[in-house]
Amino acid sequence: MPTRLTGRSRTVMVLATGAALFAGGISGLAPMQATASSHREAPLISGQPEYDNTDVYAFVSPDKPDTTTLVANFWPFEEPAGGPNFYKFNQDARYEINLDNDGDSLPDFTYRYTFKDSYQNRNTFLYNTGPVKTVTDPNLNFRQTYDLQLIERKGGAVVNTQYLGQNLPVAPSYVGNASMPDYRSLRNQAVKPIAGGAQSFAGQADDPFFLDLRIFNLLYGGNLKEVGNDTLKGYNVQTVALQIPNKLITKPGQPIVGVYSAVQRKNAAGGYTQVSRLGMPLVNEVVNPIKDKDKFNASVPWNDAQFLPNVTNPEVPRLIQSIYKIPAPPTPRNDLVQAFLTGVPGLNKPPNVRPAELMRLNTSIPPTPNPKRLGVLDGDKAGYPNGRRLTDDTVDITLQVAEGELLGTKNDLGDAVDANDVKFDQSFPYVALPTSGSAVRGGYGSGSGGGSGGGKSGTTTGTAFSLSNRSANSTDNGDGGGVPILPIAALAGGAAFLTGGFLMWARRKRSI
């Protein structure tokens, strides 16, 4: 009979294990790049949401396997009906996606988006003055366009800059069904070909990440009474996406790329200051203390050794010990040194790699016809942590790794949240349509999805976090199911998923 734990005991074991394992294995790898998922994760950026990275995705395009798709999201918690001034990219910012194709942790390619605003009529308060059928419809009063530049570097120095597209249209905010009766048509019009046989998109989308953010209320209320709501359900984000032929971003014989995004804001001197950056999920939200959060967002990856003490002596295990009386593992934690910093050998580790927390993608691995939500853990090498697909259940993957999956100890640990509340599209840019301003939010954490289909409602409540041991020869068929937990153990080597992974879990955790 499988062993079952009470909701409290299994949750604190998961929290303690994930937090402690996250802490380790990084000392001695300086200077190290650390990038992170973020929703309001630092004091300054929480007051500048339009510059705030939320998530990055990188995957081989399922319908065009000779290309790679890159997605970067910004501006968390966009309320669909938030008018009359709806959401936009800022004109004084440079939104960037960076790629490293030789493993040295420095960007070889930077794709830079810059935006321009225009109004058709300043004698009205309306975003649109009638139904909008095209991105150039006279009824669309507020419009944005963007220029896209490719900046090529060698050893960090710029060697070439070119425009891949200019004055490209941005898909507008989804004001409502009366204003935009066929939003999908507007989305399609904002997908544009660019130089080199690539495609680009910029506009609003459903936030593809799902979690219960109330972990910050003393770890779900201090007694697990606050669990089970997808606190991002019904909210939108600003999205930029690229689909690029693999041959344009990889070196001959070396198919692995590292990806991260950054946002720079124009300063008083006329230059630009970096205010946000993002790669793998959630370092700056949970690991860095308040005194370091703004510094982290503004610093360059080369200088991240200054933040190592925050990781090797983390706060979260001490909080768990204080609240749930589970002893914090001893510090410093030096046992996590592999997969998340260098890539997994034989999967997505480039030769002569410099340890850095990049999202690494092996573009030579073809897409899986039927993706498994547990990615590499379930034998699907096209999934996380080999890049990150929109459908990858990165929370469950991270938790299972935390409990020894990579050490050969099989488990089905998870958060009972297996999919986004709305389905993703089957073609570029793949993100779901944004939630319409016509949707009515029916209480905390609820909301109607956008226009791209159904999916899991995300209304699980209570302690739905079921845990049971799995036999060594059993497998997960990718359809959800059980969530076993195993004894707390040190997670060495490949478990370096946790450098970004535990924080992603903390951000995305939904029902434990």
C-alpha cells in the first residue's frame, strides 16, 4: 500500500526539501549568471510593471521543426477590463531576447524590440471609437508599432546591427467583444515575416503561467488553509515572440543555445539602464532578500557572484522551520552543481560551457508529437529542462527532481495543476488569446479565459496535493494523476534544476 502523508506534513516536507536543495551546489561557480521568473519580485520593478519580465519560453517549433520559437512576457496581472488606458509596451524601454550559442554565457545575438505610440484622435477618451476589424482600422484610436533589431556580438562586443523589421503592428489590448468582435483576426494580422525567413509577434496574450501566489502569506496561511487557486487565471501579459530558423542562431555542429531576456529603461542622461532580467524561473522572488532585489535586476550576469550567499544560506528553510517546526537542513548547501547551470550531459550541455543559469535548448531534438507534461522526466527529451514549452508542467518536474528523481528514486510529486486554464494555439505565436475585457471576474482568482479554447478550470480547492510512493518500474503517462513524495534527500548533480526550479514552484504552486 502506498504511504500517504497528511496535508501539513507532506507540504512542509516538500517546501523544506525544495528550498534547501535549491540553495546548494552553486558556490565555486562564480561568476555565475542567475536569471529568474518574476511577478512583482522586487521593490522598484513592482512599481514599474510595464518593464517587468514574467516568463521566458524556448522550444523547437512543433509545426516547423527547423525553427526555434522564443517567447518573453512582460507586465504581470493585466486586468482585461483595465481601461480607458489599456496596456502597452513602453516607448522608453528596450525589450530584449538574448541568445548564447557557444556556451560562454555571453549573448551572441540580441533581438531588441522598441515601440512607438500614436493616437488618431486626442479629442476622445476612448481607446477605440467603434468596432475594430484590422490593426489599422480608423476606429482603433490608440496604436503601437515596433522596430526589431538584431545585434550580433563576439566576446560581448557588438560586431553588427541590422533591422529585421520596422513599423510592425502590435496587436491591441482586448478591450471587449463589442470593440473587437474578431480578436483572433487582429492577432493574426500582428504576426509578421521578418528578414531571414523568421516571424515576429508583439501584443497581448493570456498569461501562460499558473500558480497560487499565496505562498507569501506565511506559506499558505501558516496552516495550509490557503491553497488551490490559480492566482494568474484571467490575467493577461504583454508578449513578444520570435520564430527563427535554427541555422541562423546555432553554430555548425553545435545545436545548443542559451536564452534569457532583459529590459532596459531610458534614463535622464539619454542612455539606458537595465531594470529587469529573466531566464529560468523565480530566483529574485524568493532567494534574494529585499536589500539585493533591485541590485540583482540592474546587474549584469557576469557579476552575480555577489548574490551567492543568498543561495547557499537561503531564508526559506528557516521560515519553514519557524512556521512548521521542520528543521532546516544545514548550510552551506554545495550539492547542486549540474543540470541547471551547465545543461544536462548528452541532452543540452554545450561543449566548454561556462556555468550559468541560462535556459538551454538543444535545437537538434525534434518536437514530440504528443508532448508529455513532465518533459525529460517522462522520457520526452523535447521538454523541460531542455528549453521550456508552454505546456511543460515545470512545477511537477521541479518537485519530483527535488525528491530524488534524478538520483533514481521514482516519485509522482506534483501540485495537481497539470495545464493552463485556456489551451494554447497550435501555430506561432502559440500563446493563448488574451482574456476579453467583456469577461467578468467572479471573485478571487477566477476569470473567463480568452478565445482559444477550454482547458482545466483551475478550481481545485483544499489539500488536493496527494502523495504516494511509486514503484521503481512504474511510469507517469503524462495525464496528471498521483503526486508521491519520498524522504528528504540531498539532490546532487542533475538536480540543479532547483536553482531556478524551486522558485518557479513557489511562484506556480497551486494546491498543496
